[in-house]
Amino acid sequence: MKFTCHKNELAQAIQLVSKAIANKPQTPILSGIYMEATNNQVELHATDNEMGIISIIPSEVEQEGKLVLSGRYMQEVIRRLPGETVTISQEIDENISKIQSAASNFTLLSMPANDFPTVKRLEDGIRFKIQDNVLRDIIKKTVFACSTDEARPVFTGCQMEINGETLKMAATNTHRLSVKKEVIANLSGDLHIIIPAKILNELLRALNSDMPVEVDVCCSSNQASFQFENVVLMSRLIEGQFPNYDSVIPKNFATTVTLDTEDFLAAVDRVSLISRSADYNIIRLEFGGNQVHISSNSPDIGKADEIVAASIDGPAVNIAFNAKYVTDVLKNIDSKNFRFLLNQSLQAAAVREEDNPTFVYIVTPVRTQN
């Protein structure tokens, strides 16, 4: 096997597929990156048996073949090479690979390529195409609300629902809920699957093209794949029953508050500095008189409060939240203004973007002493 390619393209491909390498691989072969050189391209694979990533780069292939090198050392070596191109070669039946760039030469021990569980592309299932900016927005507005508690796997992913031409994604950790929907042309079917947040976050980072890109999505009963340009991301799905979240979204609200997104986010972020060290990071919000009074209090640190101008329609409301649950959603809102929708102090509130009915965020308040 022998091929030559641009160093930066190889380094970027290695960085991408390395996201699928587990910190503590189940077997040594899973710590490696599989490379197959053929047809003037090199295909790189990495997997932890739950998530798999493929990246394809153009290459001058002098001798076709395949090999597996340590993901950790390959990433460090390629990133530090001095030249613009890199040549990787391995003789048949040898377990040593040579890496050469400019005046720099490395030899790395390789692993048996035939032992590597290469990432298999999905052939069957519900398949549809979606623009990258639309998919990015759906993921961005939901995945942050997933739980990180592995003891409850069903909450560590987003439920993707397909109902006719409507694609909906929802995430919850039982204290907050985020739902985003889009109408996708030529979409059809009926599907409810739970996609791990890990693969969705990697997909969000990988969808960074400056030009519009179409993403080919394929979903089966136990796997999902996302393919675009020269990248394929695969993931096993989470088994279990996602909760019926429609029942927790209030139908009506007594008070509607319109706020400047950037100003309110900055104010909450400042005031929560005092409460951040506490378990629940509680901030208190007093809505009334066309302003919001934000405050926090820590017996061990001190107090903070700030007033932000607001447009309020409805009765005054005093309510408390985990500050992180407020700032997380505000960081993912694109409109200049947003709406806080409220009822009473111990009832769930909603956050919506201005003039965007396709997104809703529900957050449960915290009970505090008066």
C-alpha cells in the first residue's frame, strides 16, 4: 500500500474520525484508524461499535491496500509534519508503516486491517434529504436539552419523529424540554427513533461548509446515518420509549414577556455568577412594570441583582429557575427578541423565538423560600 495526499486534508479527516474512538476502547483494534487506498482516494474509518465515522479524501494511490494505525499517534504525527504533502506506505505482510513528509520520516506499528470492524453504510430504511442549515438548526435547538445521566439512556438522546412531511426533534432531561419541527418536501413515512446526543453533537460540528450542502439521512429500526460531501456518520439508536411530551406543553399562558435576547442573556449570565457554585444555580425573576428584576443570593458568596427592560402583557409573576436552563436556550435563539410565556410561579414556563411557531422550549421552575 502506498499513497500521497495533502497533509492538511489528511489531518482534518483524522481529526473528524477520531471523534468515534472511545477513551477506553473495548479492544486494541478500536483504538486505531482504518485507511483504505483505492480509486485515487483514501477512506478513513473509526468506530467504538456505537458510533462510526467515515471521511474520504483525494489521493494519489501508487499501490492499493489497507492498514490500521493508532489513532492517537497518527493524529499527533500528521499534525506536526513539516511538508504540504504526506506519503504513507506499508509493505505486504509487514506490520510497520512508513510516514514521510519533506525531510521528516516516521515508522509506526500497524494493526491487522482485516480485524477492523469497518463502518457499514445503511442501505435500507426511511431515507430523505435535508439542507445542512435546516438540519443544523433542528439539532442546535434541541440537543442541548438532553440529559447526561447514563443511568437513564432514553433521555441522553433526541427523539426524531417523521409524520408525513413533518420532521420533528425533541429532547428532555425531565426538567426542561426543547422541540423543533420543520416541513421537509418529499418526506414521507412514520418513524419514531432516539438518536444519541453524542452523534448529533459531532454532526453539528461537522456541518461547517461555507456553501449549501445537502445531507442524505437514512434511518432504520436500530441505526441512523448522515452522509454529506465526503463524510458519513453512523450511529446505533437508543432503545426505549420516549415520553409523551405534548402533555407537558401548556396550551395557554397568562403573561407574555418580550425581551432583547442578547441583553437578557448577558444579565442572567452576570447575576448567576453568585449562584453558580450552589447545587441548583437558582436565579429569581420578578416580571412586572415593564421590567424584569433578576437576582441571586448565596450565603457563602454574596448577592447580585440587575434590572432589564421588558414589554409585559399580563399579570406580574415572580418565579425562579436554574440559571443554566435559561442561558442554554438563549444561546441557541437566533431572533433579536424572544418571548417568555408564564403562568404562576410554580407552573412550567415557555421560551419562544419571535415570530417562529416551529420552536418551543419548556422549563420547570424551582421552588424557593419567600
